[in-house]
Amino acid sequence: MALGKIKADTLEHSTAGSLDTKFVVNGSAKAWDNNNTGSGGSLTSTDSLNISSRTDVATGRFALTVASAWANSWGAGSNEYNILAGTSTNTRVVAADADNTGTTTLNGVKMFIASTGSLNDGSRSMVIMFGDLA
């Protein structure tokens, strides 16, 4: 059985108007992960999209590997994709980890205590990634 293609430059809703498909392609998250960065090296995911593995790098640092690579490497001034991250507690902050990235598939993330800046494990984190896939 042959597979077909749908080509469209615009999506139109019967009552809500229309939208150029470039906003769907370029404006959608390309990867995300919801995980528990527990202490003692336990890094478990509750759900994800385009994440092939998770690695506990060190206290407060973990890496997410995407299944479909980015078009460009992150870090070293290129910043071709963006990471938005958060945590389930207001005492911790989650952010991209520029010291733990640099490839088209590896995405470093760090978690630290907001009041002290100390790297710390032990909270659920949510990471969303935007950018162009290869």
C-alpha cells in the first residue's frame, strides 16, 4: 500500500478563521519530558515526546537525549533551539545546562535551590524544547 501526502499552506476552521501552517510547524514543541529527578541517581519519566533516554549526570544535573536530532547543536553561541523548564515546587529552579550540552541530540538540564543557587535533586521537573529538527 502506498502512503500519500497532505500538503497545505493554510489550515482553515469553519468558524475560527485560518492559520498559516508555518506556525504549526515552527511553533510547536519538538520534545518534552516530565520526570522525577529523585536523589540517589533515580531519574524516572512519567511521560515524554521525542525523548529516547535520560541520564543522571550529577547532583542537580541530568541529560535528555532526543530521538529525532536537532538541525543544529545547542550552546557555544549557536542557540538554535530553546529549552523551557520548570519544577513542581517553588523552592527549586530548572534551567538549560550549557556545560552539559553541545550536540544535536544531547540536552543538559540543571536543577537548583532558588534561594541559594546550590545544585539539587529531588523534585519533579518538566522540560519543553522548541527548535528545528534535522
